[in-house]
Amino acid sequence: MMTRRITTLAAVTGFLLGLTNIVSAREKGGGGGGAGASDYDRGNQLFEQKQYQQAITEYTRAIQANGKQPAFYENRGLAYLAMERGAEAANDFTKAIELAPKAERAYIGRAQAFLAQRQYDLALADVTKAIELKPDDPAAYKFKGFSEIGLNQWDKAVADFTVAIQKDPADPQNYDRRALANRNLKQYDPAIADYTVLINKNPNDTESLVRRGFTYAAMGQYDKAIADYQAALKLKPDDYDTVQRLQYAQGMLTAQNAPLPTPTPTPAPESTWLTPLNIILAVVVIGIIAAVVRLVTRGKAEVTSRSTRIR
């Protein structure tokens, strides 16, 4: 229980809500000043205020006024994503792609919707298309890495998060997910390095402290794991899972440092020949030997006597 892993699925879906603004909702006047533009702008403002349901209402009005604008569908799709309504988001991004087949950001948006629904193969196909359309977009590589994590393709995920970091070194999620992929590959040192980057950037990052502690524990470096768990608990004392992990690491460290027991000499096995059966056999053997000796002795005396008479 102490070494319970942070599940891949939770790691993927748990980050999606923080990623919806990758496909920006800040295209003011996206309707080009035509029908639905004012509704679209109000939707953008509400989206930025995280009033997602109200934003959906405004985007829907914009679509009803002008159903030919892909941006209207894209941003409503983002609002659906923020509300964890993945199927509706996917439908909106699909419509945006129909209207603008080369709209790279619509593929990225739909990939997020597929990730939310755990449809990792479909997400991977969409981000691959996005990279084909715009190879320099770090978001495409990031979500490609997310898709590969969902498919347990750890080595590929490491490669794609590395590209994403090269293109956008400020995004903390790339480091965190690359660390997860490396950890599943049992490549603990690079995982520690990524968590350390995050902690150096934000010393109050309890999640990174806990994950680095977990990685240290997997390496058998329980003293370092304990230090990270204790630092995390100072920031978040009521984290029961971290309390359990700390107790586990402390127990393992105690066992690791315990002196080896002094070997106890093994006593020699007691002789077991003095059994009643063996005693009886010994008596019989002694009797036989005695009888044989008497016979042999008697024979020698007779021969000696006869030889004397012959002479």
C-alpha cells in the first residue's frame, strides 16, 4: 500500500482541465465582425473568467447566427472540455475540422477531448496530424506524450516530452510527465532530475516533492524519500497518503540500517546408534564372533595332536 503508484490514467485525465487554454480562447472578434461576432466575444470573456457554462451559451448563440466559423466551434469545444464534457467537445472540434481541415489547433483540441474519454489511439492520431500541419507547436508534442502515456509507450513519451521541453521549457507539465514516463522505464535518475527542476522553480510544489520522494523510495534511498515526504507534509499536513508513504520509508530505512544478526552455531546432531535394535544386533554379532573363535581354536588343537602322533 505504501508504494501505491500514481495511476497512469489519473495522471493523464487529471491534467486536462489545466490545459484547455492551450487552444486559446482569446481571439477577440473571431467572427470577423460578421454575424455572431459579439456573442463570440462575450463567450471569450466569460471563458477567461472561467464561467464556462455561460461561455457555452454565448458560443452557441454565435453558432446559431453563423455556423460557418470554425473558431466558434473550437472555443465552445474548449468550454465543454473545461466542464469535463468530452464527447460534446469532440463533436465541436470535429465540426471545426470539417470547416477548416488544416486547422491544427482543432486537432489538438479534439485530441484533448479524446484523452478525456481515454481514447488514446484517436488522440494520438490527431496530435500526429497536428504536428504534420505545424511541426513547431509544443502543445502538439505535449499531447502526443500524453497519448503515449495512456498507451504505456513510455520511451516514445519521453522523446516527445523532451521535444516539448525544448520548444517550451517553461511548461511544468512536460517535466512532470517525462518524469513519470522515465519512472515507469525504471530510469530513476532522469526522473529525479525533472522533479528537481520543478521543485527548484516552485519549492512549495507538494506534488513534485511527493513524487520525487516516491522515486527515491523506489531507488532504495529512503533517507532522501523521508526528507521529501516531510517537506511535503509541512506544506500539506493533512495528506494521509503522504503520511503512509513516510511511515513506510521510515520503516524500510530502519530495517536497512539494522545490524546483521550474529549467526548461531548449529549444534552437532546427537548420536542415535544406541537404540534397542542396535544393541541386540551387537550382542548377536559378539556371540557369533565368540563361536567362530572357539571352533577355530578347537581345530588347531586336533591338528597339532595328530601331527605329534605321526612323528
